[in-house]
Amino acid sequence: MGIRQELLTRIKSTDFDKIETPKKVSSYFGENTFSLETMQKHISKPTFEAFKAWMSEGKTIILNQANEIADSMKNWAMSKGATYYTHWFQPMTGLTAEKHDSFITITAPGKVIEKFSGNKLIQGEPDASSFPSGGIRATFEARGYTAWDPSSPAFIIESKLGKTLCIPTIFISYNGEALDKKLPLLRSDEALSRAAVGLLKLFGHKDVKKVFSTCGPEQEYFLIDKNYYNLRQDLLLTGRTLVGAASPKGQQLEDQYFGTIKERVVNFMFETAEEAYKLGIPVMTRHNEVAPHQYEFAPIFEESNIAADHNQLLMELMKKVALRHDLVCLLHEKPFAGINGSGKHLNWSLADDKGNNLLNPGETPEDSLQFLAVLAAVLRAVYLHADLLRASVAMAGNEHRLGANEAPPAIISVFLGDQLTTILDMIEKGAKKKVSKRDIVDLGLARLPKFNKDTTDRNRTSPFAFTGNKFEFRAVGSSQNISTPITVVNTIIADSLDYVAEKITSTAKGGDFNTAALKVIAQIIKETKDIRFEGNNYSEEWLKEAEKRGLPNVASTPESLEDLTKEKNIALFEKYKVFSKEELIARYHIWIHMYTLVLEIEANTLNEMVNASIVPAGFEYQQLLSDNLKVLGEIKKDVKIDPLVLKDQKEHLNDVVSKIYYVRRNAKEMMKLLEKAGKFNAEKRAKLYFEELKPLMEHIRRHVDALECVVSDEHWDLPKYREMLFIK
Ligand code: ADP
Ligand code: MG
């Protein structure tokens, strides 16, 4: 029996003790977080008030107060069994990082006490010299510092043998430059707030102090049996299958989408949700996705910074819990060729401190106008900065997905839906010199309808779609940290909100405000028309049409990342103090470097699989065929064999031999290419990988997949698509 066949007998669902009545979620939601309520119970009133002022107005607390909070946080964590703490942060590579320290301090020889000071809470000093900094930190100043982010609650991570207090932090260099993904996000939220508050003031909302972006990331993923995963070097090392023939049944029947969820998977979902609830992560919906073994979790939306932390945590939880069920959770954007990949729809909106969603059409004519002004700002932002949105989702994994007829193309456009399009058309045509309240009523703007959220009015192919009271940025990759896409969305929209506010102010110049506002809105609608597209984004016609409109369509990750270094983009981020030039360039270098590393790992893995597993399987089968022919040749004297039979078998042998040859030849060529690339700098290497290495890998794959379809099952050790995707 081949190793693969043997596996089949071992696949089973893990046994779990049946729970009679599951706990009510409300009874334990957030129990492992040091939330505001928990903090309030553990610290003095003045310190709590100071902390709240820090959160809302940025008034920093004093060291004594930090000490008090640290002490209460430690006591709370210890009462729950934590013995270690860590500053938890998000380096520029997109992972999360932790450095664990124990609470203990030595007080006398052989004696320890548990202690945690304000200093340690506020600032940590991980020996972070091996995190890429893109050149920001000089080597003599290799240290980075972590600093407490009080806006995101500390939490406790449990493992079987212990618990750790995790403190969300930002990660900065000695000079205060951002070395992570969180600090730029916080800065962009500040920029957005300032701009939005300014615009709201113009519309009469003088009491609003703060506006923040809200975000609900829908997380797609695959689950496959752990036994299969362990036999696939490619999944293990690269997160995706580098070879693998299509299964005769794929997703054609679409019988998986919203189908009943298999029990083993439901168990995984229950447990993941329970773990998430303990951490205060409000996961809400769960369902099957289009591809076999593909699923989705969606949370209730939260403030962006919290949503980003929670999404990072959720991804970690999913991976951890899956293993307990003998499953592996694949977060890669394209684990299987020919089958839908996974994305992370980033639902994004703006909320003020009174709880109003600024993308909700209002109740009064003024509020309707304000909604349209915000909408116009979004249109202008996407129109001017489509390149940045594209760059914010540029990574090796996502490159397989964008434009592959399953995810939005690399062309960024905005979908608004019929109702809203009709309204914008009217405004564009109907904008007059003087607009009275009556005109607003006549234009149908006095009270905008609630926009249709029904699926009939949904365009699932659009990369940036309005869905009733929020936008959905659909090009984000499933494994991505969402902080960078949010940072970009926040910044470009802050810039356009400022523009709209300034334009309205200068147009009104003491005249009628509504007239001025509508005029500015109409102007923006007209100018940004090219960014709007209501049709099928997967179609050939759109490619042509978009080209005619001059919209960028950048398929290559390195090319897209290069846009980060454009003067206009550096100027934008510097203006809003989100990234300095150095910080932005550093990111460019790191992300290019990561792209090359990913592709090198993939190519080397493919080469090893070819040499150590695929070709040997081919040789064994080739041997079988030639032995067979030899026997036929020998018995020919005694048994009458149709010459056509011999011919057929010779052809088959020939076919197998030549397939093996092509696989080997191309693999050798691939290794030569890698060697050549080794002499280039990262930028040139990245370009070469996109243009030559990737097509070559695809080429090898085609031959390997053809070989897979002829070599006997007995000899082929790599689990096949039909097994990984269909065995429950
Ligand atoms: P879909 O039908 O697009 O799959 P889901 O229910 O799976 O919808 O996900 C929609 C997501 O949008 C949820 O995470 C939800 O919390 C989020 N969302 C809803 N309103 C807002 C908002 N105002 N701001 C940000 N996200 C929002
Ligand atoms: Mg969804």
C-alpha cells in the first residue's frame, strides 16, 4: 500500500466530550480581557478618570498612575492564572510578535515575588534586532521599543499548561519611527478624525469631538485534514499547493456555498468562536464559501484599531483550534489552483463619537447633503489614489488571486448600486447656480432613501463597493494584516474630506452653504466618474474599458509596491503624518524583499518535490511499464498479441518518459534562473521572479499535473486535490 493510501485509513474525526448545554455567550464574553469595566473595578477613581482622558483627549497619564494600572493588570492576570506577560506587536512583516517575560523579580537569594511596574507596562525593549526595519535603524542602534497602546485592551492567551498576559503595543525605533503596522494605523485614524470633524462642523455638528473608522473584516479560509497537510511539503512550507492536478469535481456544482456545514467543521467553528468570545472578539456569522472546504467567519464591526488586533488574534486562534481537531487552517490567498482563493473583505465606514455612521444617509436635507459630501470624498479618494489601494494589498499570495476571475481584478473601481447612481446622475445634471431647500427636495435629496442592502443590488465583483451604509474593500488578501489597507483607506479619505471641506468653504464665501455644498459635490461627481463601474469586473470588456479610461491595472506585486515611492504618495503620507518618507521607503524595501523570499522558498520547495518525490514516482511507474513491455516481448512467441496493443503500450511509455523529461528539464532551468537572480539586487530580482520565475513554475506544474494523471495511484505519494478537498 502506498503511503497515501495508508493515510486514508487514519483519517477520522476527533472525538470530543459532548457538552449538554453550551454556556451562554454573554456569561463569558471578554472574560480574558482587561476591559475598561474590569480596569474600573481594580483601580482608583482618579486614575481611571485620567486613563479615560488619555484615551479620549490624548492627555498622558503620570508614572504613578501607570504603576497603579500595571499593578492592577498584573493582579487581575495572576488571579486568572497568568505567570508571564508579553508586549504583543505587529512587525512590518505582517505577523504578530511576542517576547515573553515572567512577572517574577528576585528579592533575596532563592526568593522571588511577582511584580509588574508602570515602566514595564508602558515601554518594553524586545531584543528586536532581527525584525526587518527596511534600513530605518542603523545597526549600532539595533533596538526597537514597544510602547503600550491603551486603546486596545490587554488580554490573556491560554494554552494547556499556562497563561500569558498580552499587552497590545506599538513598535518604534529609538527616534520614534514606526517599525510596525499599528502605529501608522493609529496615526491615520487621527488624521481621519481631524478631517471628518472639520467637515461635520461645516454641516452644523459642532459638538462632535472625534470620528473614527470602523471595520468588519470577513475572514475566508480553508480547512484540510492534518494528515494530508503533513504529506505536502508545499502546503507545509509555502501555504499553497505548488503542484496538483484538478479534481474532476471541483466547485462546478457550487453545492458547497451556504450548504450544511459538516460536523467536524462545525465543531471547529464552535470552539474557535468560544475562544474568540473569551477574548472579546465578536465573531458573528460563519458559513461555507464557494470552494470545497472553504469557509468564512465575520465579526461584528469595531473601531479599526481594535478590529485589526482582533483579526490578527482570530487568525492565530483559527490555526490553533484547527489542530486540536486534526485539521489545518489554510489562510493563504490561493492554496489550490483552479479553485477560488480566499480574501478578506474589509468593510469600512466612519462613525462619530455620538455613534452616528457617516455613511448612513441622514434624516434631514442637511444630513443628506452631508452624506453626499462624505460619499464624494470617498469617490475622489479612490479616483486619485487607486494606486495606493492596490499597493496596500500587494503581496505574493494575493497576486494569484487578483484578476483570477474570483476576486476583484487589479483594477480598482467603485460600485455604488442603481439607486445611488441615479441620485448622483441627477445631482450632476441638476446642479444649478442657486440651490434652495426646495431644489434639494426637488432633486429628491431632502431625505435620501435607506439604500438597498439586498443581494439583488450587490455587485460581488467590485473591489470597492458601497453596500448600504459602508464600503467593502474586497481586494484584501485572507492572510493579510488589515492594518495597512485600513491605514491607506483612512489617509486617502482624510485628504479628500479636507479637500471637500475647503472647497465648500471657499465656494460658499458667505453665500448660501447648501448651494455651495451641492455644487462641490456635483463637481466631484463629474470629475471622478471614471472610477465608477457598475458592471462585471471579471469581464474582458471591463479590462478594455478600464484601459480606455486610463485606470491603472497592475498585476505585478513589485510594480505595484513601487507606487509607494512616488512623490505624490510620499507627500500625501507626510502631509497627514502617517508615514515619513523614510518610513514609507522602508516598507517598500521590506515588502519587496518579502516577495522575493516567498518566491525563492516556493521555487526551492518545488525543486525538492520534483526531485525527491515526483520524478521518483515517475521512474517507478516507467519501470513498471517497461517491465510490462519486456514481458509482452518475451511471450509474443507463444501468445498472439495484436501489434496495436504493443504500439499503444509503447506510446504510453514514451509519453511518461517525455513528461518526466520535461519536468526535470524545466526544474533545472528554474534552478539556473535562481542562481542568476542571486547576483541581482532585491528590486531586480523581484521583477525577474514575476516575469520569468512564476511562468516557469507554472510550466513545471503543468507537466507534473499531467504526470500525476497517468502515474499509478500506488506510486504517487502526494495527496491529491480530490482527497484534500473532498474527504470529510
Ligand atoms: P456579506 O453579506 O458581505 O458576506 P457579512 O455579514 O458576512 O456580509 O459581513 C459584513 C461585515 O460588515 C460584518 O463584519 C459587519 O460587522 C460589517 N459592517 C457592518 N456595518 C459596518 C460599518 N458601519 N462599518 C464597518 N463594518 C461594518
Ligand atoms: Mg460574508
